[in-house]
Amino acid sequence: MKLFVRLWKYKRQHKVLSIKVTNELILESQQFILKQVQHECFANELKQLMQNREISANSNLIKLSPIYTEGFIKVGGRLNNSDLDLD
């Protein structure tokens, strides 16, 4: 969201859109898009996971052992069986 606000303000002030693309800007944009897609495609699952509830059995994600961490739905699968810290 920050990216779009920044672009809109810049364009409004300068009437010309020219912005330096950085790794941070790309990552921020990717995360924003991913969150939007997850919100639109998996709204019920997202809500349930955010409330630390199990998702419904008829969800397409149920077989993937989804978890909610760092603001995203992530599928557990092999990650749950590893020694990695998910945070």
C-alpha cells in the first residue's frame, strides 16, 4: 500500500512518473500483492487462521496444513516437520 500511496503522491506533485526501483520497493510491492490475493481468494481461511481457529474441512487449503504467520497464509507441509523456526 505504501508503494501506491508514494506513487500517487509523487505523480500528483510532479505530473511525471519517474521512480527509482529498489529491491525494497519490489519486495514491498510483492508482499502487498500477495496479501491482496490471499485476502480475495481465501478470505474465510484467513479470518479463521488469524483467530487461531482451524479452517473448515471443505477448504481447498486444508490438505496443505496452512498457518498464519508474518501477515501471510503459509502452507505448512514439510515446514511443520522441520527443525526450522517459522518466525
